[in-house]
Amino acid sequence: MVHEAWRGACLAGDGDFTAFTLNLGYFASALLFAVAIAVPAGGYRGLGWNPVVSFWAAYVATRPLGASIADGLGKARSDHGLGLGQGRVVLAIGVLIAVLVAYVAARDRNRDPLALSDTDRPTR
């Protein structure tokens, strides 16, 4: 809980900083944070970077990425957004999350969580 409060306080404004202070705008800021997530993910998968450091390096960029996308979609055109409205954006993202969770739950309903898939089995 303390971690989430610190993360929210320190990183919530990063999207605004890149969008306004650096003059990138919401969607360029979102792209910047997407790259900030992709770099450690690629480093872990392709270069063998430390998994814990890679996870946390990517994780801290998720909040400003989501905020930049939500602000870009929801803010008024006068504020350099698309003007869809914050309420509509929150509702659409909430529905999308619910649909994705339901899909994954239905897909994995009959799957044995302890069974190894063919790709998880060690090769000889």
C-alpha cells in the first residue's frame, strides 16, 4: 500500500510533464512510455537482463502510460485531447478490462494450472 501511494505520488505527473513541459502531447507521451516498457521487456527476453530489475523498470512506466492514453482520449480538444470525455473513457476502459478478464477466465476454465504445456517441458 505504501508502495502504491509512493508510486502514485511520484509518477502520476510524469505523463503531464512529458505532455506539457516537454511539449510532446498526450499520444507522443504514451509512445514514450510504451518504449520505456518495451526496452526492459526486450532486454529481459533478448539480452538476458535480470528479471526482477526488468519487471520493475517496466512496471513503473505503466501508470504514466495509462494516464497519457486516458488523458489523450478524454481531455477536451482545447486541452489537446480527442474530447471523448473522461466518463466515457473510464467506462470504455472498464468494459474492456472486464471483457478481457472474462475471456481469460473462460479460456482457462478447464485448464490444469499445474500441468506443463509442450513449450514448458525441458528439451533433451
